[in-house]
Amino acid sequence: MLSPSAFANNRSIEATAHITTPFSIPRSHTVQINDKERSYKLYIKLPKGYKSSANRDRLYPVIYLTDAMYTFQIMSGVTRFPMNSKQMQPAIIVGISWELGLRSDHSRVRDYTPSVDSSWKKVTGGAERHMRFLRDGIIPYMEQNFRVDPRQRTYVGNSLGGLFGAYVLLKQPDLFSNYLLGSPSLWWQERHFLTQFAKNIASLKEIEANVFIGVGALEHNGEGGDSEHNMVADAQHFKALLNNLEVNNPDLNSKLLIIDEAHHATAFATSAIHGMDWFFNHEEGVSQ
């Protein structure tokens, strides 16, 4: 039985536990940005020391994320220790939301798919417009309002966001120096993108980029797989196409990571950790 003093202390602890305040990611804020009649939010996190007078002339890499409501928290978490321990360059993180007022699945299926598929009830094929918005709206906004290094832009996308990143690599590869493609949905419209990429290889010999592809070992449609598509085989196919380009293109580097025991819902965090390390690690990374 608790003594009166112990009981009082216990009640004090209980009462304290019920006092809550909203949690926010340090040094982060949101802004609204418009693409004509469409509106999006940018989730922006500045690195530690950004506002210090000692760093007033320093330029920072920028990591651009699609699906911000999912990826922003993860990227903030996985980069915190590497940045604080100087194993990764301090960088600005920018998450791009889905269109405000539109259901997330409708927004991402429209914005991230590179071709129109009439078999879908949702609007498809808006990747070209979304890429222009990224190029002509979001990136200029960041470069006009923050101290960013335009030579060090990193793209991060997962699932359909990974497909969209691959599309940007095909259409305008110099938009980013690093591409992290998590579990890319290369199955889209009977592998339409892979066909287009293979057809256009001759025009892609000047790519200067680092491409990291991460996919869960269980993202396939075989026994024990969790997908109706063989996303592992598609990622391997894409890596083979990149390997062909690398033969005569020393400025293109690519890496494929197949993550043991990971499925589509769990692979991204590991892709983010290993991809950032490959891009930015001061000793082993490809973008010193």
C-alpha cells in the first residue's frame, strides 16, 4: 500500500503526464506555393547553424521530397544524427505536399504518373506539368529565399514518387545532382516508363547524376511477396539500363539496394538512410 507521500507523488506524476504541448520539428515551417489554380505546401527544415552569423555566406544543399506528409518526418529523423556528427553535409530539407483540398491518392496519381492510362478512374499523366512546377516554381522559390547551392539538389521520391523521379531523370536529368528512388512504381501502364527510357538511351549520354534505387526484397509477386507487380525485377531492369549508360558516361553513378525482409510499406526508411549516406558521406559518398 502506498504511503500518503508516495501516493501524492504518484498523483503528481500522473497529472504531469496529462499536460501536453504540440510537437514540432525544430527549425521547420511551412509555406503555401501556387501552381496556377492549384495550391501546395512546402515543409522546410533549415539545418542547425543556418542563422548563425558565422555561416551567413554559406550555401547549403537542398533535399526535395515528394509526399511530404509521409517523407518529411522520416528524412528529418534519419539525417539528424549524420548531420550533427558531421558524417553528412548540413542540408535544407523541403517536403512538397499533395495538392491542398484534393485527396492524397488523387493528387499523387495525377502528379506523379508520366502517361495517361484510361483504365484508371483517377486522372493520370500529369508528371510533365508537375515537373515544370518543380523546375519553374518550387526550386526558384527556394533559391530566391534561402542560401542554397544550386549545384547540389537532391530529389527523393517513394513509390509513385520514385516513378516521378525517374521521369525527371529521363526528361531533365540536370534538374538534380542526386536522385533517390524508393520502391519506384516502374510497373505503371505495363512498364511504359522502362520502354521509353530504353528507347531514349542514345540521348541520355550526358547525364551527370547519382541515382540510388532502394526496393524491398518482398516487393514482388512471387511466394511471400506483397505486390501484384515484380518491383524487384523492374528495379533490376532499370539498374541494368543505367549500367549501360555508365559505360561511356563517367559522370553517372548508380546503386541498387535490395532490402532484406522489407516490403512496400517498410522499405522507404532504409532507402532514405542508405541513400543519404551514399550521396553525402564525407568519406565514401559520391557527392563530396
